[in-house]
Amino acid sequence: MILILESNTSQQDEDYKQLVTFLAGLEGIQTRVHIERGTEQVLTEIYLIGNTKMLEVEDMLALPCVERVVRVSEEYRILGRHKDDPRPSHFEYKGVRFGQDTLNVFAGLCAVSNAQHVEGMLKALRDNGQVCTRMGAYKPRTSPYAFQGHGKNCLPMVFDLAGKYGIKVIAMEITHESHLHEIQEALHQTGSPTGVMLQIGTRNTQNFELLKIVGRQQEFPVLLKRGFGITLDESLNAAEYLASEGNRNVVFGLRGMKTNMGDPHRNFVDFAHVPVVKRLTRMPVCIDPSHSVGSRQASPDGILDVMHVTAQGVLAGANMVLVDFHPEPSRALVDGPQALLIKELPYFLEDVQIAREAYLKRVALQEKFAAS
Ligand code: PEP
Ligand code: MN
């Protein structure tokens, strides 16, 4: 059960103290307080954990400071979408809104190669009105002999250039706690010219200790990729780990599932689950067409499979697209064969726009039908 308190309730208020004292006296019930500091108001939610079945919603509503009461199902308590649940399904970071109603494209390098490639990519993004990108510094690789990413050494260069080209958010995978500190330090050192969305890759979806560490910080939002060989429920619980530790600014990423049933794509494209995740949770949903498809193959209509599946995901209501581009794919250190070309960026963005408009028309059509 969640008690949503009146906005701007302070922990110093007498009413608040009374409430806390009352809750502490409830047998078999533990409480966890979550405070969300927005630009205009402070929202406090108190999670009641334990045998809440015996509690009546009306009784809880009568308590001091309590504005609303939500009875949550056992699953995904914080990130889940519960009945009569007024909590928002969006957050803001660096002035960019991430919600179940928005769409942000994160085009960029799978892995940072050199400053020239980074600059070429960022300049193209700025020239095409983009404020987000992806740049990998820490790359988990199948072979221990493969390039592992430039790590902390490339961070100041990437952050400085991002600032130069007005990029506000960089999606960047981390695989270890030390990477979080290295990113914080590099941002500090460069005067925070940009922001970072920490990415948990599919190989780490159930790295619970990493999830707890990333969940405990609230400086950076998190993109959690679905685990490629586990159930959707297991991946959604992994996202809930982040939230249960305190960070609920989480985007859930679909990136294809590992099975040969999807051949010849690198992974079986799972973007049919975009609306499913939006129904089960309040998280914005990201699609990663590059790591799903894994090649530059095109169908007889001339359209690349990467672009077809992007359109399919956006048409289904996706909120973020994470996609590999590269100024010189033949010289990319990771995943060159699946990268789109810089000259394809405006074409790609226009194609995404077509799919987005079609999605919005579909929503309007549904509303008209429901009203009739
Ligand atoms: C990536 O986005 O660079 C990546 C490695 O993705 P995933 O974890 O989905 O394989
Ligand atoms: Mn990759």
C-alpha cells in the first residue's frame, strides 16, 4: 500500500510526526519513505510493506497529511501501474522529458573510437536538432580479447564535445560501481557540460548488486535493458530493484531476445512488448533496433530491417530509440556492421517521425471510437 502525502509535507510538521508514530505502531507493517523533489514541489510517498490486507483504505485516508491511498498488487510495487494510481509516468532530466507520452531518439556510437568520430557524430546530431546520444566507454564483450572500450580515459573528451554541441543526455553503459564514480569525476572535472543516463546492459540485467548501487544514486536516470534470456517478469523485477533502492527514474529497454527462432536477425525482435511494458508499469519504454537486428540488411522495398523494426516499435508507442550510427562503420571498434551512416541520420529521423505521427493518429482514432 502507498500513502501519497499532501504536496510539500515536511518531515518537521507535527502532522507528519503524528502519522509516522501511528504507522510505527502498526504490527507487522514496515514503512519506507520516498521523497521526490521536483522543481515546484516536494512529494512524499510512504510505502507500507507487510500484511497490508488488514488495513482499510478509508482509515488510511483519514490519517494526517495523507492525500491518496493506493493499494498495490504485490508486483513491481514502485514502478508498477496499479489500479487508480495517480503517480506520474514521466520524469525530467537536464530539461528533457522522459515519459510514456514522449519520444526521444538516442542515436550515437556503440563504442567511443576516437575524438574525430565522436565529434563527427555529435555535430551531425546538433545539425539535426538532437539533444541526446549514446556513447559507449565500457563495453562488455563476449571475447576477453576483444576491445573493451576506452573506459575513463575517453570521458572528458566525450563530455566536453557533448557540451560543445548542445547534447544534454548521453546513454552510457556501466558494468561496475567504479564506472559510476569515474563518470561522476569526469563530469566534475569538465564542469558538467552534459548529462548521463546510466545504461545497464542485457548481460547485467540480473546483476543485483550493481542494480542496488545504481539504484542508490539519484543523480543519473537509468536505462535498464531487458535480459536477453530471462522472462519479462524477471527483467521488470530487475527494474524494480533500482526503484526499491531509491531511483525511480528508470527507462525500460527492449533489445531483442536470444534465440535462433529470430534468425537471421541477431536477436528475436521483441517490440510487440512495448505496449505490454507500458500497461504493466509506469516506465517509459525504449527500443534498440541495432542490437535486435544486428545488420544492415534491407527488404525488397529498399528499407533497412533496422528502420523497419524501429518504425514498428514507434508505431506501438515506444518512448525512446537507442540506435547505433557511425561516421566510418568500417573503422568502428564495436558493432560497425549494424551501424547506420551519418548521411542516413536525417532520413532515419524523418522515418521515425512518420511512425510517431501514425502512432498519435492511432491513439486519436481509439479515443474517437471509445467516445462513440
Ligand atoms: C549496447 O547498447 O551497446 C549493448 C551492448 O546493448 P545490450 O546490453 O542490449 O547488448
Ligand atoms: Mn553494440
